[in-house]
Amino acid sequence: MKSSVPPGDFSLWSIAVPAFGPSLLFGIGEGAILPIIPLSARDMGSSLAGAALVVALIGIGSLASNIPASLLTARFGERRGMVGAALLSIVALLLCVSATSLWLFAVGVLLIGAASAVFNLARQSYLTEAVPPLMRARAMSTLGGVGRIGLFAGPFIGALAIHLVGLAGAYWVAVVAVAAAGTLAWWLPDLVSDRYEKIAGPAPTLGSLVAAHRRLLLTVGVGILLVSAVRSARQVVVPLWADNLGLSPAATSLIYGLSGAIDMLVFYPAGKVMDKKGRIWVAIPSMTLMGVALLLMPLTTGAVALLMVALLIGFGNGIGSGLIMTLGADYAPRQGRAQFLGLWRFMSDLGGTSGPAILAGLTAALTLSFGIAATGVLGLAAAAVLGYFVPRNKPIQR
């Protein structure tokens, strides 16, 4: 894919604040509300199962909105897409704050997921075009990394607001963060291609894109689905296994937090390796480490052993930061970029939704340890699929 700026004249610092700032702020907003959504649902009379379902609506809203998000981004552009997503998210958050019934609250949560889909797709599409291909992986890894930093910091900022004004405080933190994200996104530099280039020929349809990239979606796309399944399941296995071992909530939170801290520290070096060596130099180690760590987890019998495994999971996940977005950008055609990325994100979110469901099903049918081990096998399978189908050399720079 042709970039708007010659590689020799481009620096990530030139777009750092307007390009990565919105992701950090949007992540803070999401992080502030994620821990308290089930608590809000319970306050409105929901059962435990109902509260879990309300939380799942964020993922469902994102999954269902990826394709519409791609069409909106293609029509109105990436910058307007991010600003529109921020406005929709603010409306959804205000609906959550003012909801007087569980149903209204659930609608607000669903809309938050939909807004997230539009925002994430638009920011990925923007960087795909704005950053030269030789720096693409570093840009995508940084994008994923700053989002994770936001998700990590959000709960602490939200906790302070909750202490001051109650549960509603977390939603107001999110409103302010998302409003700031939308404001920064509005000041993104225009894409040169948006202003001067015209692509000849009719715009591709989703059906034509699926047909043209069928083999890719059934090979590398399946690998991406597996990666997302393992990543989403990993967020559940640590607290579940800690509870199984009888660890205290404080110890569980500490282990989970340290794993997340390792996750955040290694995103940029991983992006540089992907740019210099090729994508599989990160894809295979990332998924192999996570797969092995998940296979080892059922063998742990105490807090120290679980911490070591959790740190390995965090490291494996951290070095894979931006991997899915980078591969999507590599394969996205110049014509129909946003629609293709919408398909790519749909497969990713489908895996993200299925990961915890697979873990839950196997745990219910067999045991928790079997479910965790099976998730580890999925990680090794992801490494094998990506290792076989992703080129071993540097990607073709389009």
C-alpha cells in the first residue's frame, strides 16, 4: 500500500499526539467502565448471569458493527469516523448514567461496543495509509500498546472518581476521556491520498472482497481467529485458576496486574522486529509462549508458580501487540481498504468472542484445568497456522 509520505521524510513523532493520543484516551475511557458495568447491572436488579451477559454486550456490539463500521469509514473517511464514534460513545455513556431500567442500560452498553468498533477500525485504517510500510509494524504495535496502557490506567482513575461520587463517577471519567479522544482525532493531519488521489473503477463490494481474498481469509484469517481466541481467554484463566488455588482476591489482582504490566512494556521492540525481520519472527514466539504458559498453568500449585506463568503469558501477549492490525494492513487492498479491514476485524472479534465461550464450555463439560490446557493447544495451533501461511521474509511493501 502506498503511503502518503516518503519513508525518509516520515517520523512517528510527527503524528504521535493526534494519532496515538485518541487511542490512549479511548482506552482510559473503556478501562474506567469495564470493571463497574457488572456492578451497575447488579444495582439495577440483574442476576449474576444477567450481569455477565450485559458485559458481553460490548463484544457483541463490536462484532456486529465491524462491517457497518467499514462501510461508514469508507464513505466518510477515517478522521470523521473516529469523531463520529466518539460522539456515539458519549451518547451511550450518558444513556448508561441516566438509565432507569436494566434494558436501557444494556442498550447503552451495546452502543459502547458499536462505537468502539467504528473507532478502532477508523484509527487502524488511518495509520495503514498515513505510515510508510517500512514502519507499519512499529506504528501498529504502538497503537496497540498505548491502548493497553489506557485500559491499564483507566480502572485506577475510575476508582478515584467512584470514591468521590459513586459508581456514576467512572462513566463521567469515560465521557471526559472519550470527548478528549474525539477532539484530538479531529486534529489528525489530512491524508494526502484523501485529498488528491482518485482510484479508478467501481468501489468493491464486501462480496467481491471475500471472493478475491477467500484463500487468505481461510488461512491467515483462521490464524488470526485463533490468536484472538487465546488472547481473550487469557484474561479469564488467571483469575479463575487463582480462585481454584484458593488465593485471596488481593493476591489475584496483584498477579493479574503484574502480568498486564509486562504486557505493556514490550510492544515497541516487537514492532521493530516485525519491521526489520518479518511478521513471523514475532507471531510464532508470541503464540508459542502463550500456548506453553497456558499448558503449564494447570500444573501450578501456588501463588509464586502462577505468577511466573502469568508473567510469561503477559510477555507473550505483549510482544504480539499490533500483530493482527499489522497483518490486516499488509494484506488490505488499496481499493476497498476500509471494507477489508472491517472483514479482518470481524474475524478477530469472532475469535475474541469464542475464546471465553470455548473455555466455559470445556470447563462445564470436563474440568477447568482441561479447559485451560485446551486454550494452550489453540495457542500452539495459532503459531503453527501463522508460521506456515505468513511469508518468512519481509512482507511486500504496498
